Amino acid sequence: QQQVKQSPQSLIVQKGGISIINCAYENTAFDYFPWYQQFPGKGPALLIAIRPDVSEKKEGRFTISFNKSAKQFSLHIMDSQPGDSATYFCAVGYGNKLVFGAGTILRVKS
Amino acid sequence: GAVVSQHPSRVICKSGTSVKIECRSLDFQATTMFWYRQFPKQSLMLMATSNEGSKATYEQGVEKDKFLINHASLTLSTLTVTSAHPEDSSFYICSARRQGAFGELFFGEGSRLTVL
């Protein structure tokens, strides 16, 4: 049973556009919601994370929107650049555990 | 940001041999480290949680005798793939949680294992 569902599987965005990736979870015990960026052949790097006591967090061009009642959170990449092309993973965390979504392959066309 | 180093980054071995992968937290102490496995174009699957000074906790379906984990110090965890077979070929990634920190994990660069 998937603990976190991520969509879409892949996404193509024009340079300068907004990339939006969504995740949904079931277990309300999760209390940590990070997004990771991974380039081919590299380990994931933490992009931005949020806790359930806030509904939005912004860091530069990256924003997390969190809807606790709907058990959903999303990543928005503003002014998307070709260098943002990578695989993005959402994750849900509780205690020591971190469970990853299936990933979204983002391609930003120049 | 915190740095986690993995070594080797790539390793090729013959079937039946054992391979050791090291994970080090370079600028912080990590009481807990995690080992993940990632197949091409797939997500990261948690294999085990490595606790300094105690036995690792393995996820369901992961053979603990196959994947030996040792967390000998606050900055080093090792994963040994014993009697490796071609189906063990994968990308292995470790991560570490800074001692006292809540939630945030720092990942290594990963180790690509190819078993011939």
C-alpha cells in the first residue's frame, strides 16, 4: 500500500513557467514533508520542507503548499529553468522514518 | 549544509564476492543513518536503519544476512553486500540525521554496484 502518492510521473514545462508537483498521503501521523531533487547518478538533495503547523513555505523560487485537511502538499517551482530539470521526490516523515513518493521527472524546455 | 560522503561511488564485482560501502557524515555526528536502494527510474526504498552502537533495524523483505550493516561510530556506517549476485546490482544511497536535529536528512552521493 502506497503511503504517499505523487503526481504527475513526468512533466514538461517551458522556461519561465511554473512547475507544479503534487503529493497525497493517508497517515495523519506524518509530521514532516520534504521535497528532494535528484540529478542522474547523484543522491537526492533536500530542496525545501514543511511541518504541518504551517500552510505554505517559500524559499527563493520554490514554494511548498500544504493542505492538512486534504492530506495533500505540493511543490511549486516559479520561473522554471533548464537547470531545474531533474527528478523530484516528495516524502513523508514520522519519527525516524521517511517514505518517498514515486518521483516526478521534470524537464524544462529552453 | 551538512555533508555525507559515500565510498566507493562505483564498484563492479564478480558474482559471489562481497562488497563494502562506506557512509560518513563529514561535519556532524549522526546517531542514525539510513540505507536506501534505488532501481533505475524508481523511487528510493528504505532498506534499513542503522543506529550507532546497536543492531540495525531492517525493513520487511530485506535480508539482514545478505546486507550487513555496521554503525561503528557517530560518523560512519557501512553496508556490506555479501555473496553478491547480479540481482543485487543497484544504486545504494545512505543518509544521515544530524544528532539532535528533527526530521532533516542529508544524503550521500550514492554508490552504483554492478555485479557481473
